[in-house]
Amino acid sequence: SATEYELKQQAEAWADVAPDAVSAPSRSAIGGGSLPGETLPTWVTRIPSPQPGAAETIAQHLRSNTPPIVARIEDDAVILDPRTVLPTDQADVRNALKNLADSDAGS
């Protein structure tokens, strides 16, 4: 139920702590079986792969976090969508991105 403005603010906040990340407009899938192919506008944090194929390494690092952070990969970039994260879990994503910045996975 977040507004596009709120989603953009969160995506920008995450991008501020992730290596080489940017916020960007995107689309969120809103349903599998019930609404296949339907999307809503959103803003995402996009972490480009520093070298071909490295996006999977970045995504794996985030999944290894406690708690695990599950991202999608598009065009060899890791995508985090604030629309998929509860407000109470926003800090967990931010901390995982800080950990990424301190690791070799983010560079």
C-alpha cells in the first residue's frame, strides 16, 4: 500500500549504502495465479554487476545474510524492491547492504 514516493525514498536510502547501487523506476508483479502478468509501478534499488555474471554472487551473499534477503536478477543486476519488504524489515535490508559493502561480493 506504499505510495510511489515512499517506495522511491526507500529505494534511494538502500542505494546510498550499497556499492555502486542506484534507485530506478520499475514494475512489481502483483500476483501469480490470481493476476498473472499484472504489475504495479514501483522504485527499486539496482546493484549492477561489477563483472559479467557477478550478480549471482551478490544475490547469494544477500541470501546468506541473517535474515536472508531475497533479490531478483535482471540484466546482470541485483534488484531489491521495497514494495516486497514490510516496514518493520527495512532495517534488515539496509544492514545486509552495509554488510555487502564491507565484503568482496559487492566489488
